[in-house]
Amino acid sequence: MAGRAQRGAVQPRDIQVIGHELALKWDDNSEQFVSLETLRRFCPCAACMGEKDIFGTTYKPPERAYGGGAFELAALHPVGGYAVQPAWRDGHNTGIYSWEWLRRVAGAEAGMAGGGCDGHGPGHEHHQGHGQGHGHACGGGGRGGRPGGCGGH
Ligand SMILES: [Zn+2]
């Protein structure tokens, strides 16, 4: 792992907090939204993730108690052009999210929400379902939250 500046890597063109989501716009014109809660749960710092190899484990954040403000951003600091470091309102600020990690987290959240529902424009709404069963405003059923099926509107 010598070269850290990957030429081909996708860079964010714009990152901003919209409501309680982080909106990511990438160089390749793709866009991702990830809720701040998910972002915090995937905090890659050693205190949150332990000593495990974060890229070797499955995306299952540890169960832990979060204090008030844990899912609210106080600030978002750029780190050396390869990452951002969020400062959370509960005082936690040791997680550094590389671009790749952001994409993985956003992708993991999309997977958890049931996948394949990209008919939402900017400003789509998630029900703020805590824990599992991220209520996704798609399909209109809302029963049991079947993953992966938003085919037939
Ligand atoms: Zn952390």
C-alpha cells in the first residue's frame, strides 16, 4: 500500500448536510444520501469499531448506546483531500471517513433500505426508523418491510 493518492478514485464534488442526511455528489455524477444516524453508527474510529479490520468485516455496527446529539453533526472537517472528519454534537470526533468508506456506508444503507428504489429525487424522505427496519417510503405498504422489492409502483 504505497501510493495513497489513487488517481482513478472517485472524488466527491460536493458534500452537504441536508436535514438529517448527508448528500454526497461524486465526480462520476452519482449521488448518494446517507442518514447521519447511519454515518455515526459506521464511525470507523478505533473506539467505535474496535481493532477489527474494517474492510474485512461485515457491515454490522456494534450495538452501543448513543447519547443525545450523537446523530447530529456539529461540523464536518475536510481531512487532507481524502476524507472528512465529522464532529458530532455529543462530542465524538475521532472518526475519519475516507471517500471510499463514505461510499461503502451509503451503499450499505441503500442495501438495508431494500435496494433498487432510486426513484427519489433530492429531498426524499426516510421515516426515521430506529434500529432495524429502516422505514423506507417506497411501495406504500409498510408491512414488515420486505427487503428488495420496489418493483411495481
Ligand atoms: Zn467513533
